[in-house]
Amino acid sequence: MEFRSEAVVIRQLNSKKSGSLGPDRCGRKKHVCKIKENTKMASYKQPCIHCGTLVDRDVRFCPSCGSQSPFGYQCPSCLLPITKGQARCSGCGRPLYVICPHCGEQTFVQDTCEHCGGSMMVPCENKRCGVLQFFENTKCTACGKKIKPTLGKK
């Protein structure tokens, strides 16, 4: 028997001994449930919008690409959900397209520049916090400490 690449439950009808197996995990008497070894059952995972890796819904970072927003974009100032293509945040009015400090091209507010791939994030200066913040933020969205702009300055 050949298994498919997806983790699926294969049901085989037991034609030889119709009732001798007894109820299995799903409660039926006339078949056997077999699961391909070394595969995981389907779970509540969603693909990361940046790299496509399936990640649990309750994570805050993608384990593959390190994105802070694996399921959608957030406004860097007020953290409300936003969609790519919006001109301004509906919560705080912040412009959602900025000039990249690395290449000078206009890009959407996200972890990296769409053109050069340079990071748009800086760590909070508070040693106890250290949460990555968008480079234009004036204060940390986690602890409230003021942030000195460091990207784009030479």
C-alpha cells in the first residue's frame, strides 16, 4: 500500500472478519484506522504570510523567518490590524508607506523593506524590554520608553 504525502487517515474496510476487530478510536466496528508513521495529524496551523511555513495560531513569531506578524500586518504605532495597500492606519492615522532608510525606496510598513530586504526594526533601548520596534516609532509599543531613531543615520 502506498501512502500519500499528506498526513491523512486511511480507512480500510475489513472484509474478512466483519465484527472481530471491535470498536476502534472512531467508534466504528468494521474498519481499521491507520495513520502514516512519522507524520503529524492536521492541527490548527496557519501559513506565515511572509514565508508560507505552517505555524501554530498562538505564536507571536514565525520560527522560520522570524516575522513578528506571521498572520497579518499590524500598524507599527497602535498595533491595530492593517492590510497591505491601505494608505493610512484607520486607528491612528499613521501613513503606512514610508521611505526605506537603507535604499531610499517607498515601502510598506513591515519587518523588512520590499525592495532591498533591509530590516526596518530597531530594539527598544530599555534593557528589560528589548522588543523590536519599527524604526520611525518614537516610543516603545511594549514598555513606553522613548526611542532614539538610529536607522538611516550615518
